[in-house]
Amino acid sequence: MTVAASLKSSGDPGSNTSTNGLRVVVRPFYIAEQSQPEHSKFAWGYRIRMTNEGDKRCRLLRRHWMIVDGEGERKEVHGEGVVGHFPDLSPGEFFEYTSFCPLEYPWGTMEGTYEFVDENGEHFEAVIGRFFLVSPHV
């Protein structure tokens, strides 16, 4: 069985990770209408929900992504906030957003971290667990 076929049959392609009081849940989805497999263009969206399960208020500062395509090519993405927002989360609050990832291969993975600062000015990272981008074309 190929790696891609194994990923496709393994069930949930998303991730659910909790670190430093921040839970990050990711649900990826293939976007057929924005993909052109015959031209090696594959598009995915992903919905992220970050929830403050800790006891301190915290604010998102930055994101760091590691994107790996099915051939092992790696791309790192760094940026401020997420989709133009810098969520400020009190204990029990959450923020959701949807974003997009194009690849030239029919499958890949994403993972990364969010950098937060808490109400005491301490910086910490919340892990975004690895999730899988698997198209119907594998």
C-alpha cells in the first residue's frame, strides 16, 4: 500500500492537539472546484478552532507552518496573526477561522505552531498537530 493510500484509509485526516492550555482542532477538506489535477494543481481548505482551556487570558501573535507535499518538498510559512486577526482569548473562549493551501501534488501534510502571549506577558507556543491533505486523486 502506498503512503497516500494508507493516509486516505486511515480515517480522520485532521488533528486535535492541546499544549500550554490551548487546544487546536483542525479539519481539512479538499476543494475540487479550485483544483486542476490535469495541471498538477490541488487545493485544500482547513478549518481551525483554537480554544483557551487554560486559566489565563492569552493573545495570538504569530503562526509558523511546515507544509510538506507528497514528494517530500518542504515549505515553511511564517506570519503575523491568522487571516488578519489576532485573537485575544479569555479562559473558555475560542476562535475559528478557515484558510487555504494549494499544492502541486495530490497529497501532503501541514503542521506548525502558534505563538501566544499570556496576561502576564509570558510568551508560549501552542502546537498545531500534523494533519493530512489527501485528494481523491491518489
